[in-house]
Amino acid sequence: MEIQSKKIDPQGFKFFILQDGKEIARSFLYILKNDLHEKPFGFLEDVFVDENCRGQGLGTKIVQEVIKTAKENGCYKLICTSRHENEKAHDLYLKLGLEKHGLEFRINF
């Protein structure tokens, strides 16, 4: 038996807010598909708001747009990861309807 592979191209979106030509908020949504489910799922990555612009609701607006876009693209779920110490992001995700589920494992290269 040999392991076989085929390339599967994800679809991605970058959401961002500019102020005076500078990116002050951003996030990414990747639409991914596997053979276990008929519908794709969304992966939310790299939510960022410039330190000087926090507390203005920009993170909420960006994540809401990601959620909306994931739904519009037929995703059956949206997942994201966050560092343990990033409690403000956790609070944001919980406020917007995401739930804690599972653990993240990773290897850096």
C-alpha cells in the first residue's frame, strides 16, 4: 500500500480596515472541504486590531463579517484557535456565539 495524495485548493478571504492608508484591523477566513462532510467548513485565522484602535468594536465587526461570509459560503461550522493567554479574544468569540471545543495541537517548522 502506498499513501496517495491530491492537491485541494482552499478558498480564502482577507478582511481588513484601513485608516489613513494603514491597516488597523484584519482577519482571514479559509473555506476548507474534506470528504467527511458534504458542506465546507470555515477557519478563522489571525484576528488583529492595532493596539491604538482597540475598544472601538473593530474586532467585533471583522469577526461578524467572517461569520456572515462563512454562512454565505455554505459552511456547516466555523472554527478558530487562540493562545491560552488571549482572554480578550476568547471573550469576543464567546460573545459572538462561538463555543470552546477541543484542543489545538501544532508543530512549528
